[in-house]
Amino acid sequence: MWTTDRAALAEIQASADRTMLFASGLQPRPGFGDGSEIDYSLLHSVADEILDAHWDQVLAALPVLTRVGQLTGDQFAACIGIPNPPRTVAPLAHVPSAAGPPGW
């Protein structure tokens, strides 16, 4: 069920994602409907396509995610059996190591 709390959390997470994207030094830098070479809405579309292609795998990983609480991108990719491209920015300090949480 969608709630205002979940909507706020989704926006906070999206803001963090945008910050990491721009900090990565991606060139050309995405714009927001301003005629930039890459429009941020295109990145949303690509992300939606990737999620659509892997949605069954994402759902299959939910029991692990529920059990451990959070996974890094590398851990999640390993769980669903797809490669995770190399990072373009340093991982956030609060994210556990890619080795996996205890009991994973």
C-alpha cells in the first residue's frame, strides 16, 4: 500500500541516487528537460526497463533482503544472478561490505 511516508522515503532515496549520479562525474551531465544531451527522464526510463526485465528475480530475492535488512548492489546482484557493473563512485560508508552480511 502506498502511503505518504513511503512516498517521502522514495523521494529521499531518489535524491541520494541523483547526488551519487552527479558526483560520479558522468559526462555529459544529465539535465532536467533543459535540452541537455542526456535528459534525466531517460535514465528513469532505462532503469524501468532494467527492472522490468529482472522483476521476477528481484521478487525472488526479497526473502533474503527481508532476512538481512539491506544488501549492497554487489550482494543483490549475486543473489539474483546478474552482473553488477563496476562502481563509478565510492560506496557509501554505511553500506556493509560486498562480502555479505552475517548469515547470508
